[in-house]
Amino acid sequence: MTELPDPVLEPAFEVRVHVDPALRVGGASSHGALHVVPITGGTVSGPRLSGEVLPGGEDWYVDRDGVITLDARYVLRADDGALIAITNRGFWRASPEVTARLDAGEPVDEREYYYRTSPTFTTEAPAHRWLTETVFVGLAREDDGDVCIRFFALA
């Protein structure tokens, strides 16, 4: 039996998403508290894709016992004009100490908390079909009020 190779992640692009403050939609329950974050725009830059984030998307998240489950949906416009829909699901979690430091506005190394996503893409543009048939991993962080996600393609 042949062994499978270890996974290799290749940098693809970074998305910087501009957001408005979160809206609390649902009260706390056994499923957590639902929040909706309006997406107002942003940028896409990197070796494999460049463009902009269109306003109008949303990031729905549920905070349950300090673990946040994310479900963001928005549209990118590539520099060539192609439209690309993204569904980006993931998790955010940190120790209470790291959360307190982040809430206080202190700089915190990304390795001290878990903010990871697993995106899927939809597009009719032949030049960007590779997005729809590749597995990606996103490493996210907050930066000056924006959400920045570095996307890596699983080779």
C-alpha cells in the first residue's frame, strides 16, 4: 500500500473584508447567541487572485461558550471583472486571557488563538474555475476593524 503525501499549503490570496459592527439578532440559548456582521467592501490581493469584496454580504456567527462558529457569504469581483461567490465557514476560539487581551486592543500573535476557515467558491468564469475545484484553508485575524483572511490552496 502506497502512503499518501503530507498536505502542502500554497499561498493563494488575502481578502481584507470591511465590516460594520455586529448586530445581535438572537438571545442566548442552548445554541448560543446569533450575531450578523454586515460586509461593506474590501480588497483581494495575492499571487493567484486580485480584486475587490463587494458590499452586501454578511457574516453570521454564533457564540457558544467562548467558541464562535462562523458562516460568511459574500461576493468578490476579480480584476478581470469576474464575479466569485464565497461561502466561508469556520471557528474562532481563544483562552479567556487571550480574549481579554484582544478585547483590550492589545496586539496578540495569531498563534495564540484559533481563527480558521474552510471556504468554497462559485463562479461561471472559466479563468477562475480553479477556485471551484480546489480545497482551501483560511487563516484569519482582525486588523484595524477589518477581517483579514489569508487563503491557502491545498496542493
